[in-house]
Amino acid sequence: MSLTELPELSTLTSLKRLDLSRNESLFLYQQSIHQLYGLRCLEHIDLSWTGLSSVPDWLFRLPSLEVLYLNNNRLKQLWTTKPECFNLKILDVSNNNLASIPSDIRHLTNLELLNISSARLPRLPDEIGELLNLKILLVSNNFLTSAPSIRSLMSLRWLDFSNNRLNGVPTMIGNFPQLRWLNLFDNRLTHLTHDFRFLTQLETLLLKQNEFDFASPNPEHVDSFCITQRLLDSDTPQEIVATANEWSTGQARLNRFKLALVGDGAAGKTTLRARLVNNELEARSASDEQPRTTWIQQDEWHPVGVEDWSFDIWDFPGQPEH
Ligand SMILES: Nc1nc2c(ncn2[C@@H]2O[C@H](COP(=O)(O)OP(=O)(O)OP(=O)(O)O)[C@@H](O)[C@H]2O)c(=O)[nH]1
Ligand SMILES: [Mg+2]
């Protein structure tokens, strides 16, 4: 069936469930859905795929409304005054042209599922973090460079940040011990955080298409670590959680070290570096003109016979004037 105009519904004042989805031309020309105004008992409304480009505010004040699907339309904004559908549990506004998500979304405190995927949004309001009953938060396919502050959402079970531009994992990710499904696919992550160790219930963890630096798996950030290519390919969240645990307790097997050569001038630091890196063993007499080190010289040393190990050598100047 493909409706092009609304049937007469205004007499159905006790109607609880209304599904007008997939009538793609329904609101293309006639945007007004004012006829539905009298249906005060609606609990479940599906207006997805109907060509809708605006929603009247009264819809967000229906006292019994629990489920509202507005996805795959042409909406540019949601409500203009404070939403008061306090019983709303499911809100899907994905695949629209929304300019932003209003911060007063925080009033919808009973929301359990919020889908804001594919909205081309560069940021989300931190007030999403006040929706303490959220179990499912889907914000994939946006332009997010950072996650909103969601650290208080202890009930989260599904979290989808895939296809965004996140530079770091959401802060305090370890606060979601119930999390079963975490999708961070296709972002700009360079490392993970130790608090992954608390995600013991994870069944699915998607991390591919990020910017992990496997060549130098020891990020500068405290409480961070890089997973290996093998772990990434394994798609086993338990292993990654276990690795996070090893890192946090200092049990992770390190294979990259920093070696700082410090001491008095002419003590032999640069000579030692040359010996290690280039295997130079030439004896020099004290009268040889050996250039003094005037600024930190860095080198990499890969000891023979110890596979995978490498040392970053920092050769410091020892002369007092430097
Ligand atoms: N006899 C002897 N001479 C050494 C030894 N190690 C280094 N030297 C000599 O000591 C001089 C200074 O050595 P460097 O390695 O340049 O000293 P450095 O600690 O790097 O000095 P700065 O760069 O000025 O801080 C050079 O002429 C070396 O050849 C050693 O084990 N025995
Ligand atoms: Mg030197």
C-alpha cells in the first residue's frame, strides 16, 4: 500500500498504535499531520519513510507516547519547545537532515533506545548523558570527533559510534559494565584505554578501520595501550579485555623500551650508543677529536637475537654548558 494522503483518523480518539511507515509520498506535498492532533491516547507512532519534513510540537507532548519512529525522513529539526512525552522509551530520528539535537532532550528521562545515526552531526549535546535509562545508543554515521559525556549511563548495553571521527574512546568506558555490544569501527582511534578491562560482558567489539599504530604500540598517554594487529583481527572481545587488564596491572609483555644515556661530559655515552646501534668497536685515543653532544640524539637499537625487541636510545649531552 502506498498512501499519498492521510485517511480520516480524527474520530479514532482511543487509538493506541498508528503505523503509517513506508508510504514514501504521504507527506511529500502535504506536510501537515494536524489531523492526528485529537489522538491523545497514542502510545506507538511509526512515521518512518513518509517524506516528513517537520513535526508539530504537540507530538512530543503526548502523555502516553512510548515509541516514536521518525527515521528516514527529511526532518531539519525536532521540537521547538520543551518535549513533555515523559513516557517515551524508543526514539528513532536516524537518517534525517537534523542540524542539531536539542539539549532539552534531557527531559526524556525514560528513553531506553535513542537512534541518531546517519544525521551528519558534528557534535551531540552532553545532556544525552543525563538519560540514565538508556540501554541502546546508536550514533553511527555522523561527523563526531568526540563522544558526548555519557559516563553516567550505567545501563548501556549497546553502543554504536561507528563511522565517525573519534580521536579517542568515550571517556570512562569502563563505567558500562553491562555493555554487550560496542561498535567503534571506522574512527580515528590510535589507542585504547585500560578501563576496557571492566567490560567483561562484551560479546561484540568492533574496532577495525581505525588508526592504531602497531609499529609503536606504546602510546604516550597514561592509562592507554595499543592492541596488536593479531588481536584486532581476532574479533574476540574477551582477549582485548584481558589485554587491557594486563596493561593496567603492569603484566603486559613489553617489547619496546626507552634507554636514556645520562652522565658527565666525555663519560662515553655517545661511544656506547655507537657501539650498540652501529656495532662500532673502534678504540679511540683520548686525544681524538670526538664531537661533544649538544642536544639529545635519538636512535633505535634492535638487539641481535631478541626478536621484536627495540630500544629508543636517548643520548643526552653531559657538558655543563649544554
Ligand atoms: N679509554 C676509554 N675511552 C673512552 C671510553 N668510552 C669513550 N671513550 C672516549 O671518551 C671520549 C668521550 O666519549 P663520548 O662518548 O663522546 O662521551 P659523551 O659521554 O658522549 O660526552 P658528551 O657528549 O660530551 O656528554 C671519546 O674520545 C671516546 O673515545 C672507554 O670506555 N675507554
Ligand atoms: Mg655524547
